[in-house]
Amino acid sequence: MVDLHLHTTASDGKLSPSQLVERAAARGLRIIAITDHDSTEGIASALETARKYPQLTIIPGIEISTDIPGGEVHVLGYFIDYESPQLQRDLAVMRVSRERRALNMINKLTKLGINITWERVKELAGGGSVGRPHVAEAMLEKGYISSHAEAFAKYIGREGPAYAEREKLTPVGAVRLIVEAGGLPVLAHPGDIENLDAMIPELISAGLVGMEAYYDGYDADTVARLVAEAQRYNLIPCGGSDYHGPDSGVETGLGEVSVPMESAERLMSLSVRNHQKRRAVS
Ligand code: AMP
Ligand code: FE
Ligand code: FE
Ligand code: ZN
């Protein structure tokens, strides 16, 4: 019924925002959040399509990639004011750095004998936020690899020979950016973050309100551990499928992670209070 982590063609998802909403409605979902990487471009058209489905609530969201020494941490932002000019300026900078990074990766791949073009990668991104899945797709269609997983394992994963970095915010920086845009920051897929406890208090001081605990691929023990962790810090345990669209025609994932309705309701009531407060001060 609830899925708070979904991607569209505005980043590296395969379905357009409108197609995603159609599928979510067909599957009987009640609350979904659109959370594209470094982009809110999918939200307006998702909301437009959702007008046909009064039983389906769309939460406008985002997923921001950040860097920590030795790894990556993603921060989701719910009920973000996606029309904020400051937010849009910041996101545009991130998307340009994604393009530069893709070019660097393409150059490294060329040196490894893999010839894919920037033009094709850009085309595959379809005007959305360019990501490594688009690079993987360009490699796949030319037969250099047989799956995205192989592209990440052999070439463009963090340790791969064609990996390139880009400038990213710190986790605290992403939390602040979301707060400034009126959103509610939630730590994404924290299951494999080492030293979670060392990071959380600082994120809470910056405005973190929740963390994902229900997530695609997490076993029952991991979910229980993360729910307990969330409770300990009084964070809302959130989650979703991190759906990126049908994989080789097989429809899996969307709405298939069971997220409590209560989590979405807590987010929604926090958001109402948050917006009242913002109105009061402005
Ligand atoms: P980027 O945002 O450009 O760093 O690319 C990260 C995205 O690549 C993630 O959001 C996933 O959609 C996808 N991804 C990450 N790791 C893998 C993997 N091992 N196999 C397939 N896709 C992956
Ligand atoms: Fe992704
Ligand atoms: Fe993520
Ligand atoms: Zn995601």
C-alpha cells in the first residue's frame, strides 16, 4: 500500500513519472513518493497523472547522493518544495557534475577498449539526471557486457577501472539542503553503512527525521535491527522498493516492500506542522 522510494525517467528509472503513477494505481498502492536522484523534474507530471486517482497520494521527494570517506550515503527528502529556485539551482549544479563524471567514465572506458559515446549516454538519459545505469545501458546495447550488474562489477563500480568521482555534498550538507527547501530528510538504505551510530546524532541535529528500515532485499533481521535503531533515536522508520522500472520485461518490485501506513502518516503529519511553521516565520 505504501512505497516511499521510487525512480522515474527524471533520473535512472525506466518508467516516465506518468507511467509509474499508472502502475502504482493499478497495483492498488495508496501512498507513493517520487524520489529521483538529484532531480525533482518528474514530480509535476506525476501529480498531474495522479489527479485521475484520488485514492493515490503522491509525496514529492528527492534522493541526494553524498560522499563519506570510503563510501556513499544517500539522503531522501520528502515534501520538498520543488519549486524553490535555490533548490533548483543546487540540483542543476549536481546534474552538471553528473554529466562531467559520465564523460570521464566514458573516456576511461575508451582507454579500456570500450567504445560508447557521450551522445548515446545522454540520449539514454532522455533529458533526466545522468547516472551510471545510463552508461551501463550504452555498454549493454553494444554487447560489451550482458547485465548492468556486470558493468558495475567490472568497470564502473566504486572500485572499477572506469569509475570516476564527482563532487558531492556531505550527508549533513544534503540534510541541510532538504531542510532549507522545506523537506523532511530521511536516511536512505542505511543497512550497509558502517558506523551508523557515529553519524546519526549529527544528522539529527541538522534535521533528519527518519531512516529507511524496510527496503528491497533487506532480510527480517536487518529490518528489525534498523527499526530498533530508528526507535532508539526517535526517527520515523521509512522505506520502499527503490523501484527503477521493469527489469528485462519482468514486473517486480513496485510496492513489494511492506512499509507500514503509520510511517507515511507520521511523515505527512510532520510535513503539515513543518509547513505551518514555515508560513508562520515567513
Ligand atoms: P550514480 O547515481 O550515477 O552513482 O549511479 C548509481 C545508481 O546505479 C544506483 O542508484 C542504482 O540505480 C544503480 N546501481 C548501483 N549499483 C548497481 C549494481 N551493482 N548493479 C546495477 N545497478 C546498480
Ligand atoms: Fe538509481
Ligand atoms: Fe539510493
Ligand atoms: Zn534510490
